[in-house]
Amino acid sequence: MSLLSIVVPCYNEEENVSYFYEELLKNQNFFDECEISLEIIYVDDGSGDGTVAEVKKLREKDGRVHLVSFSRNFGKEAAIFAGLENAGGDYVVLMDADLQDPPSLLPEMFSYMEQGYDSVATRRVSRKGEPPVRSFFARMFYKLMKKISRTEIMDGARDYRLMTRQMVDAIIAMKEYNRFTKGIFGWVGFRTRWLEYENVERARGETKWNFWKLFLYSLDGITAFSTVPLMLASVMGVFFCVIAFLMIIFIIVRKLIFGDPVSGWPSLVCIILMTSGVQFFCTGILGQYLAKTYMEVKRRPIYLVREQF
Ligand code: UDP
Ligand code: MG
């Protein structure tokens, strides 16, 4: 018998908790055939609705259901970490509560594990049902990351992933506070098999991510897995020095040959505005990394538990 831990981060998912459970158990025959026993860990990320009550109801029916409930909303990344830390399985799978990660893929995922992969990850090939602006910026983000980071971050990758104990241990050994799981998966390596599927829309309830939250999350990803932006100031500095040098030569030559009187207030204003703009931008980038470092050195816990069973 091997144990499979199913980690489900939930933030205000009262409508989905039992629905997810039912859909998952449609695979019960498969689990029995493969001699897999289950452990379902719902991580309540400080929900304000009846999520915890729903999980308790399930627990009364089924002792395989577990709960880790946070003292407040710590974000999905923290919920994933808590779930992995509390999972005792030989295999662990991460799944969203809203059924956007179809449990029907599990048998196929397991078949690849048997072929010797350490992890089976999923990515959606379409972004059906998503606002076009959101898809556009998501694509831009993955393209940019490909250029500026050495860690592989797959376009359209979901957090839906089946992993061996060994890989899970590697991930929980990474105690960083600013967690960007999509990058962490790539960073730890191991042999990963990618499974593609069409996007599935959320079963019930609403998405917890608006455009602004996603934008900030992408900045987290960049600062966590690339230091290229920090080089921008040096590159720009060299670039402006070269331009300044050429301008100086040009002005001296022009003065010697044509004896031009000094003029050009408007161009000077433009130059000053431009260079100070670039300087502020670069200081801002420094600030981003400094802020992340500041949060990291405080060594605060990644999550706090209020209730657990
Ligand atoms: N989630 C969470 N904490 C948060 C936001 C989301 O645990 O602060 C969970 C949420 O309950 C869901 C999963 O993360 O199970 C994915 O969230 P959502 O479906 O809202 O994101 P989307 O699929 O729209 O990207
Ligand atoms: Mg979703």
C-alpha cells in the first residue's frame, strides 16, 4: 500500500469543498486497483465563509479528510507550503478546490510515475474563458521570464502536480518567505513529465485573483528568480555615458568650426527629465529587491495555524 496525499488550498471555497471530494472519489476504483490509500488535506487559507465547517462535515463521514486552518489569509503560496509540510504521503498531489485541476487526470499521471518520473506536471494549452488582456500579459510574463531567468518556468503551467516524497522534501527544504512555487518546481529539478490539457472553467464561486494581484504576483516571480533587473542600472549608465561622450565631442567640434553661441534650453530639459526618469526607475528596482530581502531576513513564519486535525 502506498499513501497519496492530496493537498487542496481553499480560500472561501465553501461551495466547492464537498463537490471536490465527490469528484475526487470518482477515482476510488483506480485507487483500489493500484493499492493507493488516500489522505485529503484541505488547507483553509483564512476563509471568511463556511469552508472550515464544510471540511468538518466531511471529516465526520471520512477519517481520511484533514484540515490545516490558518489564522488569516496568507495567500495560496503559503497554503501550498503548509499542505506539503503536513503531507505524509509517498506521493503528493497539489490540486485547486475549484476543480480546474480535473481529478480524472490522476490515473494517467500515475501511469507516468510508474515509468520512472519524479513528477508529473500539468499545463493548459488554451486559456479559454479567460479575459484576453489577462492572457496577453500572462504570455508576456512567461516570455520575459524565459529571457531573464535561468530557472525553467513553463508557459501555462498550473500548480496541479504529482510528486514523489523525495521532490516534496526538496521543496519544503526551501524555506524562503517570498514563495513563487512555479519557479521553485523548476529550480529543484527532478525528472518531470508534462501533461497538457484544455483549460477547464472554475466549477463554482469566483476567482480570487484580480489583475492587480496577478501583476504583483508576477513581480514576486521576477524578483525571486532573476537578478537581471538589478543589472539594468549599470547597462543604462554605460549607455548614457556613451551618448554623453559623443555629444561632448559633437559640441566641441561644432563650437570650434562654427563658433555657435550656447542655446538649447528645451533639449536640456528633455535630457534632464529623461535621465532622472531612468534613475528613479532603477532606484525603484533596487527598492523591490531591498524590500524582498528585508522580508526574508525577518524570518517570519510562512503561515500560522489556528486549527488542525
Ligand atoms: N487560494 C488560496 N489563497 C488565496 C487565493 C486562492 O488558497 O489567497 C486557492 C483557491 O481557493 C483555489 C486556488 O487557490 O483553490 C486557485 O485560486 P483561483 O481558482 O481563485 O485562481 P485561478 O484559478 O482563477 O487562477
Ligand atoms: Mg481557479
